[in-house]
Amino acid sequence: MAFADFKKTPILIICRDRLDPLRQLLDWLNSAGYERPVLLDNGSTYPPLVNFLAESPTPEVIRLEENLGHLAPWRSKAVQEQFGSVGPIVVTDCDVVPDVGCPDDVVERLAEVLLRHADVDKVGLGLRIDDLPDSYGLKDEVIAWEKKFWKVEIEPGVFDAEVDTTFALYRVLGEAHSTIRALRTGDPFVARHLPWYSDSSNPSPEQIYYREHSDASTSHWEDGVLNSELAPLLERREAEEATAAVVEQSGNPLLRPWLEEPAPQREAVYTELAEPFWMAWNEMSPEIQFSDFAASLAMMIQPEKTVETGIGQGFVTRRIAAVLQPGQCLLAFEDDPDIRDGLRRLPFFAQPDHSLGSTPSPSAEDLSDATLTVLDSEVPSRLGEITLWWEVAPENAVLLVHDAGKGHDPGAPHHLIRSRIENLGIGGVFLKNPRGSFLGFKNSGSLSFSLLHHR
């Protein structure tokens, strides 16, 4: 599309039971000269909006018989048939309106940013948080949530930030929605999310109607009070902020994955002759497939207590924690004192169901009631942990050991770990991941599982 044609860009506006913000958005688009707003109505029942749509001068209105939520452009067959392969295209909620100082050529400017950054799928307007009124009940919570999106400025006036369905230009609408692979613009190319400017103690009849007919899971900010959907999201954001502070203060790059996992790499970069499908995050991490396997074990075994060692970067730890059920707990250990000091300050370990051990390795008491134990500490710590597990683990306990060898040289740590397992005679099976691993089982009353033990 030539720049001269950007005023003809389709602007898909998601509507549901709100007329006043829709009118403000349409007025702005009309005054800026945009010729193709497309109203996508999510089965609205609010009479003034229903009447407006029936009489709307806007030539394009797509009416859905049901509320498909903010993802209606991707869930609606009618929208996909008409716009699924169209691009560039703007998608926006009806309550996001460009700021009064936003230039009229906003779509063209978004397109320029999109063209400069081939690795993103959309560029959206930044959302103002510097002028929110005290009358809005969640002012502080909005600022706490949104300030993250103003921190990473990759070029003047362009920020690395997620975009949901606020005003954004997409390369192509596509069949699936994602909030990532996105950028936001800064002043003057900003917008206002109108619910943040309301008086929470004095809602209008339209706001009351919308709240009574909305889905709380997708309308977090409407009531101006915390609801059961918004509260955990804000807690998670607070934990992210605290984690970022710990990582920055520590200065230890090994802690960074607790804030953001690095992009996976082919394991062949780290382990010669590894098959192409094996992936890892870095030379010190376990394979991604091993980490997922450990979490799958925890999910299927459902141990009351899991012990894990060598948790420095937390790839396995986070995945096991994500599948914990009520009444289950994870006790984690790290033998590097500097890393352990940083881990101790992470919000992750302030939660009752996953805690950090105060010692480098688990004690006999720690292992004696653990149904699942995952070992990935440094050698020689891991050798001692394997031996101790074999001595004190309860009946039917399961052991998963990383770096247990797959044809490694006799002097390699992997070979030492494998030899220790074999010498102890632990029943189990050596797995075939590139760095090798071992799945063992403690059952002194039966030899059936030990028959799987490959030497």
C-alpha cells in the first residue's frame, strides 16, 4: 500500500454494549480523514447502541449473533473470510481513542515503524498513564501494570511492549492472535483507554449496563475495583517487578532466566551430533525436552513433596512449580553460594508451595519423604546426592538425574554420574537425551523395574 492510501486502511473496531466511547473514536477517525472504519459488533444488546448500529452512517458493520470477546476478529468466520488475509489493517477496541494531540497521519507512522522492524507483527499506540484522574478507583493499579510497557525504548519514541487489542496496525490480520512480537509508540502517537478516565463512584447508565452484561475475565478495568480475575494478574506483575530488581541488583547473568527465558538454541551447538529436534537455552541449561519431561513426571506422579537440586537458572523449577496441585510442595537447592543468595530474594521462593533450601544440598531428612527427586547440581555434589537418595529415599520414590551420560568420555562428569548410578545398582533406565539422564525407582521389594536398567 502506498503511503498516500493509508487513510483508506480498514480500521476494525470491536464493539460491545458501549456507544459513547465508540462515538468518540469514530469522531476522531472522521476528523483525521480515515475512510474505512469497520464496526464488528459482539452481539450487543444495549438499546442505544443497537439503534445506532441500525442507523449508522458507517457503511461497514459486521454483526455477530454472540459475544466472541476481544478476540472476535480471529474467532469469527465472517471476519476471517473478509479480512483474514488483509494487511495492513488496524484492529482496536472501541474504548481506545487516539489522544487529542495524536497526529492525523498516525496509521502511516505506525506503518513506518512496522516496516523498519521485520521481526514484529504489529505496532500499537502507547497508552497514556500520566494523566489518569484520582476519581478512577484503579488508577494506581493501572500505572503499576502499564509502566512496564514504557521501559524498553528500542529507538526514540518506539517501545518493546506487548499489544493486546488496543489501537494497532497489523501486517496482516491472520488466523491467530498474540500479544507478543509487538511494539508501541510514544508521544505524540499515544491513545487514551477511556475506562481509566471514568468516575468509579458515579458510573453512567451506559457503564452500569455494560458492567452488568460483560465478562469479568475480559473486562478487568471496568468497575474501578479489583475483581477475582484482575487481582492475580496484578500480583504477578508485582512479582515480575520485584524479580527484575533482584536480577539487576545481583548483576549475575545466570539469574536472568528467572525474569525472561532466553531464546532456545539447537542442542547441537552444545552437544556434538545431537539430533536437530533437541533444543536447549544455553550450554548450562538442561535440554528443553528434559525440562518438560520433569514437569510431566510431577504432573503424573503428583508427589506431595518434590526435591530439586542445581536450580540456578530455574528452567526445570518453574515448570514443576507450574503443575503443583494443592497440598504439593517443591523444595529446591542450589550449591553455588552467590546464586543461592540471589535466589533467596526472588518472590518465587516466598510462596508457601515452593521454597529454597538454606543449605547447598538436601539432607537425609529432606530426601526421606520426597516422592520425586530431580538432581542437576554440580559434581561432586550430585554424586553425594545420588548416594544419599539411594540410602534414605522412601519406597516407590522416583529419581530423575540429568547429565547421566550418553557415550561421554570416562573423564567427563556425565560418565562419573552414570558410573555412580550403576555402581549403586539403582533400578531404572538411562534415557537418550543428548546430555544423558536417568530415571530411577526405589522399590526394594520388587526387581521388575530394575530389569529396565541398561548398563
